[in-house]
Amino acid sequence: MASADSDGGAEAGIPTAVKILVAGGFGAGKTTMVGSVSEITPLNTEEVMTEASMGVDDLGGVEDKTTTTVALDFGRITIGKRVVLYLFGTPGQGRFWFMWDELADGALGSVVLADTRRLETCFPAVDFFERRNIPFVVAVNRFDGECPYTEQEVREAIDIGAEVPVIMADARDRGSGKCVLVALVEHVMRRRSPAMSP
Ligand SMILES: Nc1nc2c(ncn2[C@@H]2O[C@H](COP(=O)(O)OP(=O)(O)O)[C@@H](O)[C@H]2O)c(=O)[nH]1
Ligand SMILES: [Mg+2]
């Protein structure tokens, strides 16, 4: 898959295909976000949770959740006619960690969804992308309307560098999800050509 900096295709009228991950803890809104922004019917592998996942998946704070993504979510969105983002939602449960390296292969960057009710559930995702030097933005999914924390408080809680964008978002809202993705693409471009930084 072409990366965003191979611009030849875009100049010739062929959109550049970019792979983006949507990560975060179990129940943070990954499936919801991929579904709300995707311009194709999103593929999702949601299954009703069975007793087999009891005691295996961490339902702390999301006890009402009755389905779970067993493999991944997949969606597509075109940004400004030139760039096509292919979105891969990562499975949030710890028992699917083995898939993350495969999914991350060739990814331009990632959205880490943070659930304001359980901020700590996004730590493993943040850690994963930091270790592999994969650019990411943090999208704070405001579950009950208002986010109880300021951007600075979220930053301190997650302990991320000042250069990582933190965006307040609503995973159910297409426009909001699109803003998050544009922020990610801009962040990746800034990292690749520091001269573009404000
Ligand atoms: N109130 C509210 N509910 C949300 C929001 N985002 C997701 N949800 C709900 O939270 C639950 C978990 O979301 P889901 O996308 O399945 O999480 P995933 O495990 O990260 O894929 C679902 O029932 C969603 O409908 C949000 O921004 N606000
Ligand atoms: Mg899911």
C-alpha cells in the first residue's frame, strides 16, 4: 500500500491510499468511530459476548456492553479527494494483542480513543505506538456529553509529549471523527517535514 509521501499517484489523479489504525481500550468507541466516518458499509466482526469472555475481558466501567469486536473493524474515508484513508479498528481485548503487530505493519499512524470514564484503558495503546515510533493522536471520546477533564489534564494523565495532539471528539459523529483523522494526517506530515510545523 502506498504511503502518504508517495505523491506521484495523487498528482496523476489517483488518490493516495493510507492505512490508519483506530486503537484504544475495550469499549472506548472504536467500532462506533469507524462506522460513523466510513463511506463504505464498515466491515465489522462484532459478536455477542458469551460467557466464555466472562472473567477474560475487562468489563470494568462498561458492564452494559453486550457485543465485542472479535477481530477488527474496517472502513474507508476519502479526505479532500486526494487521500483515501483505510481505517483498521484494533480489537481492544488483551487476548488479541498478538494481532497488533500485523495490523500496525505499514500504518501511517493511529487514533487512540480515550474513554473519559476509564482513561487508563488507553495506556497500552499509547505505549504500543510510542515504542514503535508510530505517530498517533489521542481522541477523547466524550461519553456523557461533556468531558470531565481539560485537555491538559488528559495529557498529564496519559503522560504524552506536548507534540501529540489531543482532540475532544464524539465517536458517533461523522464530522468529529473526520476532524480527528485530519488532525492525525497533519500530525504525521509535521513529523515527516518539521519545517511545516507552526
Ligand atoms: N454516549 C456515548 N456512547 C458511545 C460513544 N461512543 C461509543 N458509544 C457506545 O459505547 C459502546 C461501546 O462502543 P464500541 O464502539 O463498541 O467500542 P469498542 O469496543 O472500542 O469498539 C457502544 O454501545 C456505543 O454505542 C459516545 O461518544 N457517547
Ligand atoms: Mg469494537
